[in-house]
Amino acid sequence: MIPEKLYKKLSKFLSLVLRHKPMLIGLKLDENGWAKTTDLIQKMTAYGKTIDLDTLELIVANSDKKRFAFSPTKDKIRANQGHSIKVDLGYA
């Protein structure tokens, strides 16, 4: 189990890069806000925010406001709301 303090830091950083500043770590989002999961893990780790798929799954599953989502195959991840960058989430 990941310590609560680290969990919160990683979750907040994930919000920052998926909602506001993907360029901070050199991450590319597609037009619908999706990033490749492997790219996110690699770029966060290179930035000094070490994360793995298990921790990412924990954060997505336990987000009280359902802030994040995986694609069905978990090869992509995105923030569900609150973007300050232009993305089309496809919501009606």
C-alpha cells in the first residue's frame, strides 16, 4: 500500500499534468484528452514523480470525484473534467 502523503502528491501531480500542464513533463494529449499510459508513467518517473501502473490504477479507482479514467484496455488515461487546456471530452 502506498503511503497516504505520497498518494495525495501523486494524485495532485496527475491532475496538474492531465488537466492543465502536460507540457511540464513533455506529455502529449490527443484531441480528446487521452495520453498513453506508458508515456505518462515514463515521463512522470523521469520528472522525479516515480509511479507504476498499480499505483495509477489505485489513484483512478479511488478518486472520490472520479477525476480520471482509463480506456477499456488501460493503454490510455485522461482527466474527466476541469481542463484549462483545449480538449473535447465528447460529453453532450
